[in-house]
Amino acid sequence: MKFFVDNRILWSRIFVIFIIIFLLLSTHSWAKNSLIYLLMKWVGFIFVVTATLGRLWCSIYISGYKEDVVINQGPYSMVRNPLYLFSFIGAMGLGLASANIIVLLIIFVLFTFFYPSVVSSEEKILLERHGNVFSDYINSTPKWFPKFSNFKRPKKYLVQIKQFESSIISSMWFLWFFLIFHIIELLHETNVLPTIIRIP
């Protein structure tokens, strides 16, 4: 597992490529005017937008500071891993937007299997680096489910502009992939792409 954690960016990219290839070869069987299809599309879109905005919000606080200090303001005052939480919401949004049950299940299983180990590894590093400060943060702030009563934000905050600008690009990937998934679906509908697998 350590190998996967240490190379999480590489494995995340491989996983995304696999999902796109699977979507290029397969399509769903939902009727486009069916309630389930419309719900999956709209809920998926809402999740993707939420994830994009949420990741941008997190990036304001963490860009340029990751592992250097214990961030406990803004979204990090309510939950220890808001960036991963919003990423999970976005990933599930993409799974729903694909209208492909297999893709949705693959995303859910791999995300819930892989990222808890990533978080545990990162928190171990932060605990070694910051000691009691991070230990107190662990004791007062939930790992995954936000405690809204904890919310606090500073009147002023120094943002690392260069790092934040990079974060804007990475946060937009959820919206870009939403568009890519939609284009792939249209290509299947117009028979530009052959359907090798039809998910029941």
C-alpha cells in the first residue's frame, strides 16, 4: 500500500485514463427522459460544482502552506481533510454524471479503498512534524464528517498567489471531466463511437 500512497498522483492519472477508456467502449441503457437518468445527471452536476468550489475554498488556506503549518481555519476548522472530502464528492459527481453504474461503483470502491491510506500517511507526517499542535487538532476536529459548530475564519489571511493559481487549474478538472464525459456520451448516441459494452 505504501507504494500506491507514495505514487498517488501517478495512480490517480492511470485510474482516470482507465475510466475514460471504459467510457469510450461502453454506454448506459437509461432512457434520456427517465427520472433516474435526469437525477443522476443533475445530482452529478451539483456534486461536481460543489467539489470545484470547495477545493478552491480549501486552496485559499492551504496553497503554499501544506505540511509547513497546521491549518485550522476556514474549511479546515470543521474537518481535517476537506480537500479530500470535496474530491470524493466530485468523484462521485462524475460517476453519477456518467450515468454508468459500473463507473460509479468503480470510483466509489477505489476512492474509499485508496484515499484513507493516503490521509493516514499524511497525518502521520504532520504529527511527527508538529507534535502536540497537530495532536490537539486531531482531538478537536473530525477526520471526515464536518463539525459545523467549529467553523472559524480569520479577518485577514496571507494567500500564496502562485500556488493558489496552480490550485485553480487542478480544481477545474472536475468540470472539465464532466464536459468530457458528456461529449463521450454524445459520441455514442450519434454512433461516432461504437458501443462495445452496454451496461444494463
